Amino acid sequence: MFDRPQTSDATGRGLSVVLASVNFGDPEYADSLAELKLLAGGAGLAVAEVVQGRRERPDAALFVGSGKADEIAEAARATESSLVIFNHELSPVQERNLERRIQCRVLDRTALILEIFAQRARSNEGKLQVELAQLRHYATRLVRGWSHLERQKGGIGMRGGPGETQLELDRRMINAKIKNIEGRLAKLEKSRALQRRARQRGGALSVSLVGYTNAGKSTLFNTLTRAKVYAADQLFATLDTTSRKLWLPDVGQVVLSDTVGFITHLPHTLVAAFHATLEETAKADLLLHVVDSASPNRDRQVEEVDKVLDEIGAHEVPRIVVMNKIDLTGVEPAVALDECGNISRVSLSARTGAGIDLLRQALVQFAQDRRGPESQQTEIGQDGLE
């Protein structure tokens, strides 16, 4: 139906790519470009050159001007790169026009993130969700996959124009596959809902880890539960939601879930496809918003996470902010209270374990407060307060 981008050559080495990025006056432009480079590396690609430009608004046909498109084409030829990735979302028309002009494969930021998700998904549900997102994304770009038919003069079965029959078949096949995957995911969602109701009947507190990608959620998850979830210093190291039971004194069992990280311009096709998984976040009793306190972009990252939480209907779920990676900032483990005297923030290091005891106490306090005023409150020494 459509060909997925290749990320390595015949020898297995990372495919050489050219990155293209346009500054439209966004104050966070440099951060976005740095993130694109990390995404490319995370997909196993070798960045040969970065072509940048500045415009007031995108060009309707090529996104960039014709001169910049030619500059990108020259960079691709000079570096023998067969792939160009734009740090933006391209329309199907822009993508097709750019490929004709540059004479090589062109992807946008959305397609790159989808490719990383496809590489990292491990569970059956995760693979289905990624495939659904890819099908929805590439369905609008089918004409590109059959552009070679435009050079043909016609042939058997070519009604009304070159390639039309094949395109119609492709669309029907994709639509049928989308419906099939949606049906399979709906069954998995029902099963997940039954499990969630069973946990609720058992009175177990449900806690979800959320945060920007690479903030340290999986490391914190492993530290708290002694699990062995894959954790690495890369974007989207974790895609599949993992849940483990955590025992807390005076509370009992808590169900802790590690979820996929968020990122700037997270593709809407992914948010829609991962609806069932993200719904676990919206249905949680408490969110632990893990923040990379060592990142100079932490404020922007917090805003992006808040946007996605709003989008999935999780904005009203109680949350505690976890300022992670204090081992890189020299800050001491501490907690901060809100105006009601509840713990609203914990500073810790998931890697070294410093401050983990404060987070455990915060979870105990939240669980006891949730049970009602008759529950005995856990006291935290004032030495731990900011």
C-alpha cells in the first residue's frame, strides 16, 4: 500500500539524511531543532547536514521558497542523502511537490515520530495503535506512493486516468484495515476497562506517571517498584504502558503505571490512536508529573504536557509534580506544600534514589486524605520542606 521510510542502508548503518528547518519567529525555534536532531538519532538516522531558513509564513506549494528547496536538493546530492526530514508538519501537496523538486524522499516531523513509535512498540496493543496512526497519516499521501504510474500511458484496468484504479483499491484496503484495527483496539479497551473496575472495587489507588519524553519516568518507575522496565537516555524509550503493584505502609497496594512520554507537536493521529492507553491516565486517581529539572526547557516541557493532559481529559486529575534529576542540579531532596497543606511537589533523583522516601510519604498522605478525615495523617518532617 505505502512504503515506510527506511532508516538504514544495506550495510545496516544509519541512513544519511538532511534536516530542513524554517524559523517563523518562534522563540523556541532552537529547542525545536535540537529536538529534531535527537529524534533523527533516535530513529537510527545519520544527520549529514542541516539546512535552515527564515520566513514569515509557509509557502503554500513547497513550504519553503523555491530557492531554499533547491538548496536542500543540493545538500542532499552533495551528502548522497536519500531522505530529507522537515522540522514541521507538511501537507500532502507540499510533501509531493518537495519530492519532485528535491528528487528524494521527504518526510515531516509527524512521520518521523510515527517511525520511532513503530520501531519501539513491543506489546500487541502498542503495535496496533502505532499502525492505526500510520495508516491514518499515510492515507492522505497515497498518491505519492503511485506517482510512478503518472508516467505510464495507460493499460489494462486503467479507468479514467493513470493509476486511478490502484489508488481506489489502496484507499479501500486502508479503510478496511483501519476498521479492523479499530475493532481489535475496542476489544482491548473493554478488557482494560474491566481490569480498571476490578482494581477500583478492590480499593487500590491508581497512580500514573506522566511527563515529557526522557524526563525519567521509567527510571522512577523502576526505582519505586523494583521493576525492570526499559529505560534509556533517549526520546520515547517507553511506549507501552506498564503497570506494577507498589506496597505502601498504612495504605496497602497501589497500582503504578508508566506511560508514553509527550513531546512538542505530538501528532494528533498518535493521540487518537493511543486513546485507550491515554485513557488510563485520565481515569487515574493521581498523576505524578515527572519533570526533568536539569533541562533548561523544563517550563516549556511542563506546558506541553499540560496541553496533552487537557486534550485527553485528564486536566482535573489530582497531580504531584516530581522534579527529577536533582543529582544534576545540586538541589537537595525536598517537598513543597500547596495552600491547603497538601504535598504538591517533590524534588528527587530517580537515578540515585535521593528523595524517593519523600515521594512515598507523599503517596501515603494522598491515599489517606482520599479515604477521609478519619484516616491517620502521615507526618513529614519540616526539614524536608522548601
